[in-house]
Amino acid sequence: MLFSNATVIKLSAPIAADLDSILNDAPFEGVSKYARSGIGWCPLVEADSTTMTRAYGERVLFCGRREEKVIPTSAVKEEVTAKVLKQESLDGQPLSSSAKRSIKDDVLAEMLPRALCKSKRIQIYHDPEQSALILNSGLENEVEDLLNLLRTSIGTLNVYRWDASASIGLFTQWLAHKTLPDQLRLGSECTLFDPESAARVTWRGQSLDATELMAHLDHGKRCERIQLIWNDHLKFTLDKHLTLRNLRLVNVDEEADEPLAGDENSPYAVLDREFALLSESLALLLPLIESTLVQR
């Protein structure tokens, strides 16, 4: 599957701007010497520096790249401790909290230019029919960084999230009574939590109607994450924020994995096929999730 996760961001209005032109104006340029992180738009295929978007019908796929410097916490702590002890020895008295924070800031500034970078490419597509952006990420900081970048690139971007306040109640009801919509059935994973103690139970690889699991529900535990199968075609885990995680196809034709000849096996041909499959599937699944789980 092209995306392993899907965070849905709704738009007040579809994006009318020419994305290809806009993305080329804000390319990823790496992280500057003293910055902690950097973000920008990048080509969909790394070997081609010119193609920033691909379209399937009205849907447009593009990609951001986020890079951040990795500074081991233990190394920072060790250096700060040594400097604090040295300064306290010179002063003959303990340092204040603000002085320790200042030393830590200095240590980080010294380490930043030498730090290694961790890079991640994050795909995103615009579906004007659903007035939505779908991002291949389940991490809030990545989603917000990309939305801010897109907002800066376009000039304005009015977005909102699904109201997922009913999700936990409905997940719990589905587990307890098996009252799912016709196109959905339970998978084999879920996460339960105790509203009072916040203790959690993760259930994997077993039937979701097992007696032991039902006992947890009888004792007041609630479901905050549940694996679902849609139309025997797509398996995913839905969390309480209605983010789709661990997307994967089920009952895939083995022939689909066989190499194709010539241009049909080029990076762009493969990308186009995968984007078509993903976006067509989500164009049917996401309205079902919205109508079933989203509060109006």
C-alpha cells in the first residue's frame, strides 16, 4: 500500500492553486548549521528532481521532506553535568535553575553543528471531491509541520479536523455487541483502557469476541483503538482520533506483485498504480467513517 497511515484533514474549500508551481517555490534545502530541524517539498521519486506532483483524476499526490538533528539526551546530560560541576566549584556555591538552563542551551548550541540528521519523506494528497488532505503520517508534529508548510506555500489554508468525540463509545459498542456497519468487520487487534486508572490492555492476534476480552468490557474498560477490515479489501487500525494506521491490502492477487515489462514497471508507473488504488479505496472508505463516527 502506498500509505501506511492516513490522517484526514478537512478543508473549508478545495485548494485552487497550482500545486506543482507552488511546491517548486519551496523545495527542501536541508537543515541549516544551527537549526534543530528543516522542512520543504521534495520530488515524489528521489531520482527525478523535477516532478513534484502526480495526478489521478482530480486528486494530486505530492511529498514533503522533514529533517531533524539528533542529539543524544545522554550526551547532553553528561556535558551539562560536567559544566555545572565545574562552575559550581569555581563559584563555591550551587548554580540557580536559570544558570543551569543557560548552560544547557549553550551545550545544545555547541552540539547542533556536529549532530547527525534524521530524514523522513511524508506523502500527502489533495482530494477536492472530499475537500480533504490525506497525509501518510500518524504523528501530530509531522502533520502540523506539513500543514504549516503548505499554508506558507499557498498563502492561506483553512482546515479543520473530524469531531471524533463519539469514537470511543462506538468502538466499545462494536466490540461488545458486534453492531458494525455492513461494510466493516472486526480484525484481531484492539486497545482497551480503564477510564479511572488509565491502565491499558492491548489485544493482538486473537478473536475480538473472546471471553477474556468481553470480561474486560464488563468491568468497565473502553476501546480506544480497533482493527477493522473494510469490504474484505483493506485492513487498518482506527484510533480514537480517527487516524487510520497500519493500512494494508487483504486478499491481494499474487499476480499484482509480479514485475511488469518495460515502462509499466518504471517508478512512475508503479507510483501511479499505487496512488490510484489507494485514493480510490479511501474515496469510498472515508465517507463511511465520516458518516458513522464523526459528530456533526
